[in-house]
Amino acid sequence: PEPLTFSFGVFSLFVHKQLQAAEIGHTALHGAYDKLEGAESFASKTFRWDVPIDEESWRSGHNVRHHGNTNVAGKDPDIHFGGARLTAQTPHRALNLVQLPFMLGVLAPNFTFLMNLHFTGLHDVFFDNGLPQKLDVLPDRSPASIRSAWRKSLRKWVPYYLKNYVFFPALAGPMFWKVLLGNWLAETLRDLYSAATIFCGHVGDDVASYPLGTKVPSKGHWYAMQVEASNDFEVPRLLSILCGGLDRQIEHHLFPTLPPERLREIAPEVRAICARYGVQYKTDSWPRTLKKALVHIARLSREEGGMAALREVA
């Protein structure tokens, strides 16, 4: 009976969308299955996920720039996100005063749509980032760069949203509204869950961030920086699968091409090695880690907030 069957359908679609985005899609685009015989359809350069984020733009912005330069100002595009300042390395602007309600009310429920805007460089078309180079993704605001950003954004948005909000509802005839509502609810649940996972990754008053011009003197320093700029959090196995293994963010940043199951397996060993060499390994429950991130975001809304975790690389 309704609304139980409708609710079950929405929840099932949410699980599908979340698995497609995290455990499957994010992992495949990192190249975890590139050399696995029989998994050619999951090869990183040809894989297409059922998520409204352009794959080419994601691989460049996420795999290369974010993972290679985590929390380094001027190199990691993820130290800010639209109107959200996520580390003290991003200069404060007036719009940061409302960043917590913006993140909770706008960014989180529209997470994947806005991630596409971020990674394709379409955000750069309209906004500066507050840093000297002004743009995160685009080389400039030339007509060619602007056209490229629009092309990459629309080639993913248009077919994705037409399929979910026009084609599938149309198949239901007079019940189109129900399919439309169900798809929107599942989409929003996926975005909220993904946002709650990803907000935890590199935000907090004890999470390291690095100033403009930071250079990494050695591979060992790079590994230590990855650990100190990341959070893990503890969840049951089923929730970890829905997180795509990103509850093991530290391990993922040390070994980004490992599939989630291997990240779960190596976590105790990584933690022990960090303890042995005095590298700060941060893990807590998911609610406390998320609360820590949101409290830090609230502090960063003030100009003087969030200075605790600034790091210089020796």
C-alpha cells in the first residue's frame, strides 16, 4: 500500500544512484580496474557514470589536481567551493558570511549538479576564487575557454536530466508526477549522502592546509601531507559501501587507485605506521566528524576564523 511502495522505490533508486556514484563510479574513474582482465567496461578513460558530472573534467580536477595537491592553496581547487571557504588558505569574502546555510540549503541538496559546475570550470566564467590567479579551472575567460566550459557542462547535464525528469516520467503517462517526484527524491538523497561523506574528507580545525607556493620536498613529505590533510570516520560495513570507501579518506589519498575493499583492509596497518612515525591520523564517528567539519565551516565564515591548522612544509 501507498506510501510504503513508493518510499521503497525511492530508497531503492537512491541506493542504486549512490553505488553508481561512489563505490562504482568514483573508483572506476580513479583507474582501480584499468588493469583487471574482464573489467574493460570500467576502464577509467572510457567509463561513463550515471551521475551529472563530466568524466573528463572530473579526472582532471579531482584525480590530478585535488589528489596531487590536497589542501594546497592555488593548486587544489577543492579548498573552496562556490561561496564556501573550506580552509583558511582561501581569502575571506563577504559571501562567506552565509556559507554554512548555503552549504546546507543549496550545495548539499544539489551536490552533483554543482560539482559539475565546479569541475568543468563553468563557475570560473562567473566568479573569482579570491586568490591571485582568480580562476580554479579555466586558463582565462576567453571566448574559447567559456565555450569549452559550457560544452563540458551541458554534454552531461542535458542527457542526464532529460532522461530522469522528462523521458522516464513520460513513460508513466498520467502518473508522470509520481515518477518525477520519486526521481527527484532519490537524486536529492544521493546528493545529501554524498555531501555528508565528502564534507568530512578534508575539513576541520585539526586538518592541515598549506599556503600558496608550498613545495613538497620529498615523497615522504607528500605522504605525510596527505594523511594530515584528511579525515577518516568509522561506519558499519554497509554504510562504508554506500560511501564508496571514502570513510577511509586517508587510505584513499595515499593509494587512490586501490578499490574500496582494499582501503578497508589496509586501514589498521596505515594507522599503526602513522603512530610509529608521529604522523597525525584522525578518525572518529561519522556524526562527530561531520559536526567537526560544519563547526569549522561556520568559523571560516568569519574573517579571522579557521587559522588553527595552517601548516608550513619543512
